[in-house]
Amino acid sequence: MDATSSGTPGLQYHNIPEQPASPPVKRQKRQCFGDSTTPGEFPLAANPSIVLHVLTECRLDPRDLANLEATCSFFSQPANFAPDCSLSLSELAALDMCNKRVIFKPMNEEEREEMKRRCGGSWKLVLRFLLAGEACCRREKSQAVAGPGHSIAVTSKGEVYTFGYNNSGQLGHGHTDEEARILPVRSLQGIRIIQAAAGAGRTMLISDSGNVYSCGKDSFGEAEYGGQGSKEVTTPQLVTSLKNIFVVQAAIGNFFTAVLSREGKVYTFSWGNDGRLGHQTEANDVEPRPLLGALENVPVVQIAAGYCYLLALACLPNGSMSVYSVGCGLGGKLGHGSKTDEKFPRVIEQFQALNIQPRVVAAGAWHAAVVGQDGRVCTWGWGRYGCLGHGNEECESVPKVVEGLSHVKAVHVATGDYTTFVVSEDGDVYSFGCGESASLGHHIAADEQGNRNGNVLSPAVVTSLKQVKEKMVQISLTNSIYWNAHTFALSESGKLFAFGAGDKGQLGAELGRDQTERSDKKAGKLRFTMLWGHFGRVCTKGGNITLLLLLFVAVAVSAVDKPSTITSGAPATAPTNVATAATPGAVAGSMGSDSSNANYPPPQLPSGNDATATVGFAYFVAAAMVGSFFFLRDLI
């Protein structure tokens, strides 16, 4: 049956006429680097100066710069920047950050190439070397030194204050009167000091130009009972025998003095009889002698002097860190598994067995300690009074991990005469060892004669410091067997606390009659002397990727508003508020910025109405690119 016969209406079909095809849509390219007639592209590779600027301002770790090179050819290929067109962006960023270091800026081309050679032939390795030294020694940051009977405070602005015992003029005030007030060393006005060291009867101060100034006993030899020098120096005087060495750190032992040069070379004064330090000299020798042996061609980032031995933290070309020791081996304090002396530096091999990369080293009178990159703490040497923190008083001839600190990630360690302090990443302070003179920071009840002999065999948190609700970043304590100890604790906000023996004014405060230490027996807790309200604020940089991105979003916005302010090799931006007053309630100041010596051309800014938006977008993309790299790295 068909549709007609059934009466059902049929389907109606209509022919649709063909329409002419529409022309293809033409995609418009971003005209960032073009003009109204010639479209341009916007790849980051077209303007590496912006990427270089971002890498430099990010202050990336040298390891991160190496990772960028390994994961992206854009960062590893030559960037074609004058004067060395063969350097990659990562190498240029490392060199740019090196240029912002106070000890690197004055170096000429020949000296820079020599440092590069010693560090392993890469600017990333040079940067790692410089950063390691700054982390160990608080270079260019506020610091406090608790010497034998006298004290030194250096602000991040380079001003020096001294107080305490002054029998040899070691305070540098032009006289030998004892001083409990915190007074500036006025003869050093106009000279920026970046490092200080204190020994029995003498003080050494190092300027940002590498000069060494000394006051007190005019001998670098035996500190007590002989070999003390023939005269007293009551104002800081330039050490002329070191004028041809750019010094960045000094360490004073009982029988000798050691200095560290900018290139990582170690020199020693005195105690060379019988070749104890690899050379033959007299006790009153004032000429520096290079430390021979294994460290001749290895850059050293930190030195630490004990009573009769020296430790050196070295930066090896393969990227690892090692500790070397030399001197008297009694008690096993050299860390080699024996008690024999070493006339030449010898590497402590135990750290490799423990899989620990040393970060900071400390040499007490008779024992030593190291903090590893992973936050573990090792101690070795004489264990008297529990100063090693292993729960006993036994000696250890090789480094041993302090199990009582297994829950803590340490960042700093300080040692004295049978005492040890550890600062955690959270700013908590732990101490252990000899409990005399309240120098451990724990309240220990006194006997009828007023003596405190309670020893702490295992790490214990210093609750009195915790109660002040300040994050501590540095501890310094007396490292001498002839003096009752006192201790300084410096907080991240710049507050300086002192406790322990104070009978010579070394706490920066006058004590009551018949009082020799700072404690409060009635209150049942330690009472601190807060020397300065804002001794020198400490700026820390974190690794939070969110903060990184927010920072460069802000840079992008700034670039949109003020495109003309963008330059390559931007100045260092590490503001550090300091205190210049010698009494509580200090006045805050500013350290200022360092300008870069980089010879890189400025970013080529696009022209036209989109110039500011382009630069802002470029900074945002570059920051997001770097940020994404670290985010993915952390995930992996």
C-alpha cells in the first residue's frame, strides 16, 4: 500500500541552495615586540634579560640553578651576554648574586678567576662557597661574642660595642678600666666591621675591606701564663702583617690564632714549635703562616678554634662539605678514632659513614660539634659533665649523632668549656653540659656555699628563653677554661639576651653587691638581661613557593606602574634594621642596599602603548615558570 491510497500526507522535501563558503578566520598574534604593521611574538627567549633579572632577584640556591640547567636547555645554552658570551643564564645569575656579596665586589678579574678555579670552575660553585660562609659566620649580620670576661656586639650596620673585663685594653676604649656599660668603639667610626673574635685579653675585628684590627695583648700566641706580649694596645690597631691578605674570619685558641682569607685559605699565628700546626715558629710570632697539607687547594668556609686544636669546614668541588682537624688529639677531639696529634689537617671521615653533610662546625675547649644539612647534630671529644649530650660523661673519638635531638632540626650550634648549645629551626634553644655559673640557662638550685654544680647530661630545652616568645638565631658562650662562662642569645627580631657569670660587667649590666651571676633565686627561674630592644633585626628568606609567586606578581605590578625602574642586576634587597643605642629601647636604622657590578645589558623594553603591560606580563610569566619548576620538583 502506498502513501496516496492510505490518505497519509507525504513528507515534504525542500532543496537548500548552496551558500558561498565563509572566509577563514585570521588569528591575530600578540604584537608585543612588533608594530602596527609587523606583528611580533612574545617568547621568553626573545628577552632573556628579564629572565635573568627574575633569577637574580629570586636568590635561588646554587643547587636550584644547576637543576634549571639540567632540566631546560634554555637555561644551559650560552646567553650571549658581554663580557663572557659563553655563560648560561644560570651561570650569569650566580655571578650576579656573587657581585652582591661584600667580600666579592672589590675583587679584580684575576682574583675572581682564581676563586672560581679553587671552587671548581663554576660561578654556581663560587656562590655556594660564599653563601656557606655567610650562613656559618653570620657575615654582614648582627652578632654577639661572649669572650673570656669581656663581650663584643656587632650590628648589621657594622658598628661595634664592647663591655666587660678590660685589664689589657681589649675593649678598645683607650683605657684599661672595667666597663659594665655597652659602649661603642669610637675609634672605628667610619669602618664597617663584619666579623669579631674574642680571646683571653684580646679582641680581633674584621672590616668589610678585609682588614684586621686588634686590641688588648699584642701577641697571637699563648693566651694565659706566658707568651702574652710586651705591651697593651687599648685602641684597635691595624694588623700590618695581614695587610696583603683579605681576611673574612678569625678564630682565637689558647695557644694560637687562625684567620681565614676571602679565597678560603687558612693562616695561623704562633704555636708552631714542634710543628704542631705544620710549621716551626715561636710563641710570640706575629707573621701569618699558611696551613699546609690537605687544605692547600681546598676552599674553607669556616674555621673554629678550641683550646689546642683547629677545625675547618671545607667546600669540595664535587658539591659536598667536609670537616678537617689539626692539633692536639687528647680526648679524641680531632674526630679520627684515636687520641694522637695531627700536624697537618686531616679530613674527618665519620661524616661520610653517617651520611651527613656538615653545615656548621663548633670547637669547644675540649669537645666539638657539627650541625648537618639535614638538621642532625654530632658531638665528639671529652664527654665530661655530659657536654656531648649522649646521657653520660664518656669520651667519643669520632662524631656521634645526639639521639636526644632526633626530634629537632638544628640550624646552629655553639660550644664552650664543657658546654653545648643547639638552636632549632623553630628558634628553640637546647643546652647540655656543665651547669656552673648558670651559663646553660637552666635554673639549678645552689648549695649552702652558693655553688651550682648540676650538670645536664642530655639535651634540655632552655625554658626561660622559650618563655620570652622570641625565635633565637644565634648563641655565643665563653670558650675558655680560665673563666666562668656567660652566654648570649640573639633573637630573630634583634633582641639580645645575656645570662651566666657577670662579675666583670660582661653581661652589660651591673650586678648587686656579692652577686657574680645573673639569676633570681627567689623567683625560682633564670632572669635574663635584655641588652638591646632591637640589637639588629635579622631577615630570613624562606622557600615557600606561594610567597615567591606573590613577590613577583608585586614586581609585575610595579613594572606596569614604573617601567623605567627595571634594570639588570638589581641591587640587593635585604633590609636589616639595626640598633645603635647602647641602652634598652634602641633606635632602629637601616643597613641600605648594595649595588651590583654586573655588566649585563638592561632588558629591551617594547615600545608602544603596550610597553608597560608587556613588561609586567613578562615578569609574571618568568616568575610563574621558575615557581612551577620548584613546585614540580617538590612534588617529585
